Amino acid sequence: MYNRVALIGLGLIASSMFWAIKRGGLAGEVTGYARSQATRDTARRIGLCDTVCDSAAEAVAGADLVILCVPVGVMGDVAAEIGPHLASGATVSDVGSVKRAVIDAVAPHLPDTVHFVPGHPLAGTEHSGPESGFAELFDNRWTLLVPVEGSDADAVARLRGLWEGMGAYVDEMEPDHHDLVLAVTSHAPHLIAYTMVGVADDLRRVTDSEVIKYSAAGFRDFTRIAASDPTMWRDVFLNNKDATLEILGRFTEELFALQRAIRRGDGDHLHAYFTRTRAIRRGIIEAGQDTDAPDFGRGGKR
Amino acid sequence: MYNRVALIGLGLIASSMFWAIKRGGLAGEVTGYARSQATRDTARRIGLCDTVCDSAAEAVAGADLVILCVPVGVMGDVAAEIGPHLASGATVSDVGSVKRAVIDAVAPHLPDTVHFVPGHPLAGTEHSGPESGFAELFDNRWTLLVPVEGSDADAVARLRGLWEGMGAYVDEMEPDHHDLVLAVTSHAPHLIAYTMVGVADDLRRVTDSEVIKYSAAGFRDFTRIAASDPTMWRDVFLNNKDATLEILGRFTEELFALQRAIRRGDGDHLHAYFTRTRAIRRGIIEAGQDTDAPDFGRGGKR
């Protein structure tokens, strides 16, 4: 589908893309670059990318698809670095969790001769780094493409084909709406999980050892979320500030209402609320985004 | 280990206990009772319990161990019902997620001739009902025994043996401390997850369908938690009010500090916080309460 794909940044997403591209035979060649020498060494050792280059410029030379797989906060710097070296007619995309800020940071550095088609695969684990990837990461998950004004329709269609080849479902979305949807489904939940895990650690009357031993239900799911890459998430919050803060504002408003129901002993309010949230879970299972199997992670094994 | 065990209430925990008792050959006979005729019919159909009785009194007659597996809010009523029918020397226990309130509700109804040893298995799934149980639910999970003043040491040891036979690790804990630990590790996280799922549903600019389709990371873990049994959780919050409200107070304080860091663009604060929470996750994995495998529930499959 592409002659040469360049992956800039070699973490969980890029390494999974490489294995998925290989699985599907979707590109003639894949080059890769990571800023850290240690990451490049690891990539070479485990056969991640056909060629690991020592500069981003070298990696993108002659590529007809370049995908920026770096934290949102450095997308602009990387774009500035590769801009002059991009092949005419190439497509540039990214995998950042925030789209408006990435577009604003990247677009000014790209020559008019390339097609910019931002993207965001809604897939991940709490692991990071070049050794954390696997070919199945995107299977049956959504990838959102967020074409900018004037994005070439053929370039969008070709990139969609690549993602579908890697196993993903693909939708297109407008950047600001993307950032709001993700604030709800991902960014606010992550901040909340981080917060709760921090509170547990702070509480002196309950030891860390007790928290760890007895975290059977609820809390363990939070710790998994809160173990995600700190740099990536710092950048997400700083770059999707408005939508995240809006959702958190609604969240605390709602939380206060439930706290008030607890304080007053209003069991009917609580029961009605919990019944409603259960229905949303059923919707997710019916939409095929999760399985109905009991969660053995909470029950005993995963 | 016991001649006759009576399970009062036949939901997820009781049905898992039955299968675990059978797996281990831990009791001569297990009787069961559920208030609802439909539940009793289902239990008979699937072979849940050696005998399903049509009254709690009948189920506990001659039992040397009676375990109350009903929502925390009805423990007192059930204790009042069975009190006069308990065999002399029997042990009475429970599986409620709150201990102080259960002790206060149940103890007054028990004759002096029985041993009361409250308990709480830290295991569960988001499923409920008589068909949701499985023998492995307690394997390598903690069960907390919360002996009351004057609990007979032999009765406690025997009950500990039963839980260990069902695959659990067992610790003893004082009731108020139990309720605080659980407020941190389970009750507050559940309320937070319920709240976030409710907020998503309320937000009119993002459709339920979008929330459901694009809930790749974070949110899906919340929906699983928020799908737990509404009656059980209503009773938990109403009966562990003080500890839950205390933890929620600390949580919102901490959340406001992180919101402020986002608003001000204080990336160092965020990065340091997220790095600290990641370490807690490592502690949980090292303590053997979860596995280090990538969470395929978020990444593609479970």
C-alpha cells in the first residue's frame, strides 16, 4: 500500500504498527527513528523496523508515508526537523491523543507538497517502549482520522486502507469534536484514576502494603490506568486543557450530588444512578468494544 | 470441615462459594436459600446447592456454618429471621463489603450459643445472580475475617480453614479499619467510576454511541466497575458513609490540585504525580495481586 513508511518515535504504538504492517504485508519497507540511542539499539536488537536510522531526516527520506509517534508535546519540534526532508507527495500523519494542538503545532512546518492527515488509534496498554508492541493491538479497535482543511481525499483513503489493513475500524472526525470525545472517554478518566491512586498512597492510616494487598475490586483497574506513560499523559492534559477541564468540572458537580445523597441517606437516588450506569456498560458490550466475560483481573486471574 | 453449610442469598459470592466448596470437598452438605422464587428455581435447575430450601429457617436448621450472602442493607432482617432457628454451637458469618454496620445490625439477633465471625472476600466481578458464580473466584484473593469481641478462637480458625480451602489468602482485621481500607481500595473508586460513566451519558454534545464506540482506554474500565450490582453498592455507600465521604473529600482536594496544574500548564507537577502513581502499580504487580500482561481489554481482546 505504501513503498516506504517512516515511523518517528518507537514506543508502544509505533512498534505495534510495525508488527501489524509486517503481519499484513502493507508496506515495502519500514524505517524507524527514535531520539534515544538506547531505544534505537533495542529496536535493532529485536528487529523492529527494516532499517533503524540515526536521524529523523534520514528516516523520512523517500518515504511516501511518515507517521509521527512521539508525545504530543514534541510533535511540533519533530515536524520542524523533518519538514525540509519530506518527499513531495508524501503523506504525513500522527498518532497523538489530542488533535487540535497537534494540527496547530505540526501544520506550519510541512511543505505544501505533502498531505497532512492526522490520526489517532484508540488502542493502548499501560506499557510503553519499543518492546511493548504487538501486531494485534489495533484489531477491532477504532482509529480516528482527522483530516485538516484541504486534506487530499486520495491520501485520506490510502491511509484509511493502511489502518484497516492493520485490523482497525476507521472513522473520520473533526478535530475539536475529537478532543471533546476523548476528554470524556479517555482523558478525564485517566486523570481521575491517577488522582485516586495518589490519594491511596497519601493516606497514612492505611499503609501502602494494605492498599496493595487488598485492592481486589475497583482500585486495581485504576492502578492499571494510572501506570500509563507519564510523559504522554502530561502532554495530553496540557494540550487538551479546555475539554479536559470542562469534563472534570461536570464530573465534580455530579460527584458532589452523589456525595450529598450518601450523606443524606438517599438510597433511591443512588440506586437509580447505578442502574443507569449499568445500562451504558451493556451498550458497550453490545457495540462489541469489550467482552461480557467476567473480569478475572478482579476475580482471580487475567 | 463442616457437616452442613447454609448459604443465605444465592448471588455471585454464594454461588462461587458453593462451587469452591464442592471443588475442595469442604463440607458434607450445602443448603441454600434465596428470597426470590425465580432465584431458587434457577438454583435448582443448575444444581446450585445440595438442597435449595423455601425458607431461611429451613436452610439454617442443623447447619454448623451459616453464611449471610445478602446485600449489607438487609443483613439485620435476615439475622432476625434465622436467629431462633440456629443450631447451638454454629458459626454465623457473612460476606458483606462493610463490617461495622453489619456487626451492629446482625449481632443483636444472634443467640449467645452461636459464634459470630464476620468476613469479607475481596473478590468479585461485575456480574451478579446465581448463574454468575465460579469455583475459582477466590483463588489467590484475600478474604478478611473480622472477629468481634469474644469471637471463639476455634470458630475463627475453622472458618479460616474453609476460606483457605476455597483458595483464598486470609487475614484478620478490626472492623473500623476494614471499613477505612475498603473505602480507599474499593468503595470510593466505585463511586468515582459510577460518576464518570454518568457524566458521559449526560453530555449532550457527545452521543452515547460515540462514547460507546470510542471508549478504548480508561473509560471502559470504568464502565465495567460501574456495571456492578446497584443494590449491593447502594447499601455499601449508605453503610460505610463516614469513611467513604472522608476519602472522597481527599480525592476532590487532590483532583482540584491536578486541575489547577493543568490550568496553569504546570507539566512538572503532572509528570511527577503520574510517575509516583506508576510505582504503586508496580507494587501491586510485585505483591502478586495482578499480572503484568498487557491489558488486552483496552488493547483488543481479553
